Amino acid sequence: MKREKTKHKGIYKVNGIYYITFYNGPKKIEKAVGPKLSVALEEKKEREKKVRGGKYEVIDRQEKTTFKELVEAYQKERDQKEYILQFIPTYVEYFGNRKLSQIGQEDIFKFRDKVKSTPKQNGGGEVTDSTVNRALAGLRRIFNFAVLRKHMEENPFPAIAKSGLFYSEAKGLRNFFTEKQMNEIIEASPKWLQPMILTSFYTGMRQSEVLGLKWEWIDLDEGVIYLPSSKTLKDPTGRGQRIAMQRELVDLFKSLSKKSEWVFCKDDGLPFTHMEVYAPFKKILRSLDIDTKKYSWKEIRHTTASIMNLKGSPPLAIKDQLRHTSVKTTEGYYIGSDLEYQRAQAEKLILNSGKIVGKDGDANNEQLPTA
């Protein structure tokens, strides 16, 4: 990277981004600030003030620690979140051995654009906005960990929600299978796959959660699954997020043989991988003339919420079953996307009298009362 000098001591520019340099004792420290010189000047002043006040431990640590080392520390100490771990190779490839002090807000936006412009590994299509948002959410979590463990002074992610970093995702437009389609999918599935599909439908669990389900997390007597590690927040009791099971699901689990610690496993006792269920499920959808570009396993979770809604379950009950952190997510993304259901609800507005106002303003040609 070619450095461009400025007239201000200790400030230089690389690829449109200003960097500041200052000293903590004999040690030289560098930090990426952003595209504005005024911000760089203020930041340099503030840093030097902290050093003089003896508050330089975090500054020193973020100058020494590379992003790769931060990820390694995160993997050792934090819960193994599946939606983050799948993107770790992408994070490391982009930020690599860059020092934490050299990562600024502008780098986060550039990372987003890089992910968006990289073709999918499967099929080479464009990466969806929701996938980019998940990658950003995972990266933000890692930087939050860095701040918590005092590897960094602050998270380089924008502090305001309307920064434009995350892509807007259409609400109320989630695809889901009809009840008839779900029955057809179950009937068309091989015997080894049926229990996994039914578990996903009955519980609203994500595919990764179903494939990673362990017997020790299931209380058949209580009829509850305790999920200790998932995409959303953990249950404050420490036992894990609770998922209520129907009698049919309890009976299903009782009928399964316990080959290993994993509920759904192969003959060798190892759990099924994503690709081992991905292709068979797509084949089933194609056999039923269901568009595999619009529908996949994740629509089973959407179906759980939608059918619960269609059958009268209140939003809070659906939120608890899907383990959303907020009912706004449930209402915004999983409820209200069925036009026929909306039409049926609108039909309830029809007056009991059933009288229609004619062209002359009379209801069924009856004389309107006068004042």
C-alpha cells in the first residue's frame, strides 16, 4: 500500500483512508480512522490525550493483535454459533493478518461489497442480501467480543442503525409451503429423511439445529427440547432455549433408535451434513413441481410460523416457538404473507344485513329515513 503524506505530522493516507500514528512510550502505534481528515485530526488528539493519561492498555493490545488472532480467541471462548462459523474463512481471507488498529468503518463497507460481488460457491449465482446481512451480523459479533475482552477500544461497525451498511430485506414476503404441500413432501421423502423434516416442521428449528440435535437436549417426559446453542439468544436459565414438543413429536423420538449422541445420524454414528440432506430434499421438491429457486429447507421454518398463524396462534406463541428475540421479527417476516387468509379475514367485515347500496343511494331500493 502506497502511503500519501499530509501536512499534518503523524497522519497519512492510503487508498482514500486516513491513518494516524502516535506513540505509547517508545512504541509507535498506527490506526485507520476514515476518509475525513478532520476526523483523523480529532482522533489523533484524543489518542494522545489517553496515552498521556496512562489509559493505553487497550490501544497497545489492538496494535499487537491481528484479526486472525482475534478470531482464534473468539472460537476458544464463545459459543459455537453456526451462522458465524460458516463465514469465518471469509472473514479471515479478507482481514487476515491486519492489525485490529488498522480496521476502520470504511473497511466494513468494503467487506460488505466484496461479499456481495463474490459469486456463490454452489451454482455461481449472486449472493443474496440476507446472506450478506448474516455475514455482517457475525462479523459484528466478533468485534463486540473484541471490545468486551479489551482487544479493541470500540467496534468499527457504525453506531447508528440507519447507516446503510445492512441491506433492507423485504418483510411479509417469506415463502412457505401449504399444509397440502407439507404432507406431499413427507410422503415423497425417504424413510431416513422423514423424521428430520417432521422435526423441523413441528418445532420450527433451523436445518443446522436439527442436524446437530443431541439426545441429551431432549426431555421426553417433559416434552421439551433444550437448545443450548442457536442463532438467537440463549435462555437466561442456562438450560437453553425451550422448544415445546407435540405428542406426535414425542412419539416420533421414542420410535427412533439411539445409535449415538446425535438424534439423526448415519450408520457410523456421525450426524448428517448439510450437503447429505440438501440434494435429496431438492430432488423431492422438483418431483412435486415446487420451484427450487424459491423454496428450500428454510421454508419449512417459515411454514411452521405461517400455519400456526393461519390456525389462530397468537404472534407471541409463534415468537416463542421460533425463538425470535422480538415479536416484531415474527410479525414482520413470518405473518401476513398469505393473500387468501387476508381475504378471508376481510370477509368478516361484511355486515349481517347484507344490504347493498344501489345506484340511487338506496339500500335494496328501500326508502332512506329523512331527518
